[in-house]
Amino acid sequence: MKAMVMTRPGGPEVMDWMSRPDPVPGPGQVLVEVAAAGVNFMDIGVRRGGFWSEFQYPKPLGVEGAGRVLEVGEGVRDFEPGQRVAWVYAPGSYADKVLIPAASLVPVPDAIDDRTAAAVMMQGLTASHFATDFHPVQAGEIALVHAAAGGLGLLLTQIIKLRGGRVIGRVSSADKVEAAREAGADQVIVDREGRFADEVIRLSDGGVHVVYDGSGPATFQGSMDALRPSGTFAWFGPVLGGPAPIDVMKLPRSIKLGYPVFMDHVRSTQLLRERSARLFDWIAAGQLRVRIGAEYPLGEVARAHEAMESRSTVGKLLLIP
């Protein structure tokens, strides 16, 4: 098998191919042939040295993908060779084959192709957590979605709309407005400097019910300012850094501030499979559209990372072995 690994922390240049013998699945494990792997901001955080200190170099990269079962280990009852599967967290997914615990896999229905399955797992489950679990959006509520043209923002916007909410999207450039509107955003603000709060307050007639912000410290204060009384602030995205220390007794307008983590949404195998199946059902019914912004050969992962870091992308980025 061949895998893309990192040899040290740093920029895209620290990633390189490594050939290894094909792994043999042990008890409870499944060997999967990767059809498509997702690119996520957390991969960039790992590459920069911010996460996965428990792994030795050369360190694996990638966590998400879809493919076909090659072999199952002892005790695996839920899957069999030839079956199509997807996963959201399996370190080492930037590879042509990956060994995954059976409990971390979900079956992929015939109606969902491999690329769509790979593209919806991390960002789809994250969006599902944000809008149905962490802050269950109610009909008539107004949400501010940052990076509304990114893979997560496009899915989050659609799920909010499915629940009867209204979306104000923020994008970094005018060429991303159309994508955000196509996903259902009711209004779209173009802003690169973090000066969006006054416009959000105007558009929402006094502030939004919930803000979903993964854009880093530069937008933190503006997101807080954009909330109406008792609004909810969902802060995420550790790769770009956290805000300054917060005095909880100085939070304004009785707002609620939290840090949603998608793994809490799928904290058991049952929940993982139920909530993945709901995403697949929405896609099959035409209620959720997954936009794949670009596909790269696995050997060109550096280009994918550079594109994501430049903030020039729209939709999900995939690697194809």
C-alpha cells in the first residue's frame, strides 16, 4: 500500500509518499480500499504540528473517506468483503488502503456514490451537530453562518433551512456569494476584515439567534456583537486559534457561548450510523446537496492543502487515490 505521511511539522512540503506492506486486519478491524478521502482543516492542524502528538514520525494524515471492504478481521459481523463503507475519523486516510475499526464504519447505500459519501462525513456530521444537537434550530430563527461557501457552511446552511430557519451567510469574497445563495442563504455579506456585526444586526432586526463561527479570533468579537439577547454562540475551528481569555461574568445580553465538537454528536457506533444514515437519506431525497469544489490525485495533496489555506475554495476538497 501507499500512504501520504508527514516527516516533520511544517508546510505542505513536509508531506511525502511512503510504501508499506498491506496491513492485516486484527480482531474487530476492517481493511478498506480507499475510493476517495476528504480534506479537512484539522489535517492542516496536524501537519503544522498542533495535534496528534501521540503519533510517531512519519506521521499519518487524513481521517475521512469512503471505499470498499477488502478484508475483515475476527469478530466482525457487520461488514463483508466488497461492501461499500464510509468513515469520519480514521487516522491515515490519505492512502490507497486503510485499516479501520469496524465500529467506526458506516454502510453506504447504493443511491450515494463514493465521492459524495466521502465528502459528507466530517462536514455533514459537524453541520448536523451544530444545527440539530448543539443548538437545535427552530422555525423562524435567524442564524449567522461564517465561511458560508465552504464545504461545512454550505451543508450547515441547508440543514438550517430544512429546519425552517433563516440564514445570513458571511463569505470572504464576492465570487463566493452565488454558492452561498444556491445553498439557501437568505442574505450574504462579503467581508474579509471582521466588520460584519452592524450589517448582521440590521438584516436580522436586532441580532441573530445563533452564530456558527469557525473563522478564528478575528471574527470573535463581531460574532458576539451580532447576537440578540439570549442568543447562542457556537465557536469552533481550533486550527485558526482561540480568542483571548474570557470573563464569563462580562458576557453581554445573557448570551450562551459554547464549543461544539462533532464527536459528541456521534459518541457511539449507533449514533454514528443513525446520523450518517439521516444525511444519506437527505441526499437521496434531494434535500441536501453536497458540493465538491475540487478533486486532486492523492499524490498532489500539497496542492489541496495550499488551496484550502488560501481560503480560495468553494465546497469540499477530495483526494482520489
